[in-house]
Amino acid sequence: MSQQEFFHGAETRQCKMVFPGTLNANSTLFGGELMKWMDEVAFICATRATRQRMFTAKVENLEFICPVKENAIAEVIANVKNAGPVRLEIEVEIYGESLYASDRHLAAKAVFVMTALNDNNKVTRLSVPEFLESAK
């Protein structure tokens, strides 16, 4: 069983509305807001995959591809891309979708590197016994 197959149940999707309070000076979704939404969904995905306390250690390959306009739907989708002893790589994509048309486009993508924390807020090994057993 591949890592993607094992962690498939952790896939996380969230839809947000792009309202005026989330816009930049160009009347499109502010990049910082977009990153916040992506980070939140990456965190949920990582926590669902491990059932451990997770935090964002690093964001890799963040790419802004296409702007998301006001009054659009933004769908954020996160999946486990890779797992190691102490970290998960969560692939996150955000799509912009017109509210009243069938227009949908990839707006941004990134890889969020998530790490588990112990009770003392120190990095700890991932505890996913089912995955470790299936990898043997």
C-alpha cells in the first residue's frame, strides 16, 4: 500500500467565500489570506492523518498561479504527499470558482511540511502504527 493510499482518508477540503474583507489593492484575494486558509487545511489534514499535535515547520514551493476574484468560491484541498519519521508533507491546492458560472481554475499550490509535537512542545516521531505495519 502506498503512502497516498494509506493516508487517503486524511484528505481535507474546505470552501471559503472571497468577500471584500479578504481582498488586496487589486480587488483579488489577498495572498496572506490565501496562505492562512492553506495552512489551516494542511494542519487539519496532518492531524487527521496522525491524530497527533501538529505544527507547520516549513512551506515549500508556494506558487501563486491565478488570482481569485471577489465573490468567488475558494476551495482548498489538502492531501498527504509524503511521510517520514517526524514529518508529513501535505500538498495543498486552492481553486477559484465563479459563483454564478462553471469557471474553475487552480489559483495556488504549495507543500506544507508538518511536524508532530509532544506534550513539552518538542518535535517527536510520528505515531501512525497502522502505516508502519503496512509499510513492512
